[in-house]
Amino acid sequence: MYALVDAVAFYASAEKVFDPTIRKRPVVVLTNNDGCICATSPEARALNIPKFEPYFKLKGYLNQHNVVVRSSNYELYADLSSRMMNVIGRFCDNQYVYSIDESFLQFKGFASLIDDWHQYGQEIRLAVWRETKLPVGVGFGITPTLAKAANHAAKKLEGFNGVAVIDDKHSAQAILSRMKVTDVWGIGGRLGKKLNLMRIYSAQDLANQSPKNMRKQFSVVVERTVEELNGKVCLSWDEVKQDKQEIFSTRSFGNRVTDIQSLKSSLITHCAIVGKKLRQQASLTNRLVIFAHSSPHEDKFYKRSYLYDFPVPTSDSRILAKAVSEVLPLLFEQGVRFYKAGVGAIDLVSERYMQEDLFTPSSDNQKLMRSIDGINRLFGKGTITLASEQQTKQWAMKREFLSPRYTTRWKDIPKIVC
DNA sequence: TCTGGGGTCCTAGGACCC
DNA sequence: TCTGGGGTCCTAGGACCC
């Protein structure tokens, strides 16, 4: 048995944790640079506020309905996320944190101890609420895809109250026939349109298809989805939590960047982020993509990207940063108003199978990098950085409606006034 | 005044090689 | 009369997710 547990409108709910005055009000949270709306509380959803629309287009409507607007407060969300994940992790044999607000659970030995999954789901919800004040939905299923579907039902369909269980053909059919095909994990708008043309409208319609045929018409991914909807596990636990094949860090700038120093310091910050993520999954990269471009909404779109090949695969942030320094003059052009830049590690290999180069002595210093990761974990992000990250913060993002970092900064700690 | 997210994986098509 | 291979690598764009 698997479960998927995730938070209801996580960012919006996180904003409500330490601010009870907005608990009952519509809340929206914006993406980086206050660009788009990326989370809507149930009250905001009731006002038909769409997700991923540019904020400036909806400003008037939001004001008119007295909607609370917040910038993304990642420090807060990351901390609340780890608290939430800790609580959830107590309830299963195996937990895989799939994104900031959702985790898959696997039940092996635990399963024999549980006789009522519905009740167990409610226990999880209650524990998370009691300890973090975050509302979560719980879906149980005999495959990961069915757990996802149950989770959708738990939160979006009438009559489930936050928990849904798919443990046989019957319960699967009852839920899948009430779901649109595009509500299935992995089926988006484009595929949905094509499927509709084939008279496949509900999730159950999709489950009724022949997997072989779906592979022919679409891809392996759709084939596996159909199998999973029918209770056959295709995404084994190891596959669900597979290592990433590529790791990117990219960001649009708070203000357009026109000088080479700012571009450099942003790119090197991205290197540090990518390096850290590589080390987290014990991977090394053979090549780095480095890119920068102007706004796609501008008349003449400037875009350049370069591939940098390392003689020896690495996860050392300093070596990644050196690649940026080399490529930078080719990337930068005077007069361009840069809108976004980033780096991506592609062609990853496991640390375990690292192939040393006979002629290039390794300058990779795993121990140093691990120590830096440890110090930053202990004393906070940014305690130790590469010097070139620091040179300028001109490019930092815009966050006009930022709430306090209640749990990660002493000066922001909530005060109780009697 | 101007404003438009971030991340991952897959695929089709082209270039190139023998 | 008409016909012409197979593999690898790269890139851009598509698709999906939250």
C-alpha cells in the first residue's frame, strides 16, 4: 500500500500558520519577483482566482475582493515543510519527500497493523494539524498513481473529508469515474485534448484502455499510467525516488541586469545551489549548461547558452563557478537587458562509479564541500559562500509583500502580547 | 513606469560520421 | 522505372508538475 500526503494550498496555508488574523480570509502567494500567482487558499479559489496568471493583471480584482497578497517566503515554507514531513514520516515504513509539500509513503510491516485506512488517514491529518497547523489531504492506493488519484479525491471531490482510499477495483472505479482524465498524474492539458478526441474523458475511461495501444499512440509514460490505474505497480519505490538526471538552478532578476559583474555573481550563486543539490544526491556532473537571456516579451530576444565539459566529473561548487568565469565573456553582451540566467548540470553520474582521469589530478575537494554544507545547515543558509557570489546583489529578487521569517530568524520570532 | 515562475524529463529532427 | 543505412550526438521545443 502507498499513500500520498500533501498540504492544501501549501504556501497559502503556511502564511496562515503564524497569522491567525488571515486564517479565514482569501490569501494568494506570488512567485519570485512577485510575478505570478502560484498558490490560492480555498477562500481565494472560491473567488475564481486562477493560478499562474501574472499578478499585475489581477491586482485590481484582488484589491476589490480584499484578498491578502504575499510574496513567496521560502525560508518559512522550507522550515514548515520539514516540520510537517517529520510528523508524517512517523506513520509509515518509508517516506519519500517528493516536493516541498508532498510525500509518498510506503507501508510494508506497518500495513499489517492498520485495519482501517480511513481512520489512519484521519490520524495523520490530526497529528499534522496539531503539531504544525497545516491542513493536509491523504490518499491511499495500491500503486503510487492510484495514491495520487485518491489524494485528488480526498481534497477535491465531495464527501471525502480529506482522506480517500483505493484498495481494490471497486474503490478505484468509484473514484476514477468521477475524475477528469487530466486530473490523473502525468496527464496534462495537451494529452487531455488528444485523449478527449478518442472519447476518453474520465480517469476511468483511461484505465479501460489497452496499455499497448496507449504506448503506440503516445508513449511509455502513458502506458505505465494505464497499468498503474489498474493496480499494477510500474513505478517501483526506487523509480519514484530516482536520482535526478539533471539539476538546474535558474532565476529571473528583480531588476533587469546590464552589467557583467551582476550577471557573474548571479550565475555563481546558481553554481553553488546546483553543487549543493548534486552533493545531496551523491552525483557528479560531466557538463554544465550556462545560459542567460533577455525578456521573451521584448522585441528582440537575446539568448545565449554554452555547454562546458569537465575533464573529470565534479560536484565541487568552486569548479562549477570556474566554468562560469570562463564562459561569461561569451555570454555577456553590452546593452542587453538581461531578464533571466541560470546553470544546469546535465549528464550526471553517481559518486560511487567516478572514473578518475590519469592525467588530471583531482582538484575536487569533497571534504571541504561537505564541511561547508554542514556549516550552512547548522548556522543557516549563506553562512559560508563563494566570494564571487557576494560581489553584488543588484540582481536579487523583488519581494514586496514578504511576511516575517517566523521560525528561522531571531528578530522575526512571533511575540505573544498579553 | 513597468510588470509575465521554476524544475525535470522526453522527443523529434538535424548534423555528422562511417 | 525507381530506388539508397544505421548510429550517435546535439538542440530546441514540448509536455508535465507544483
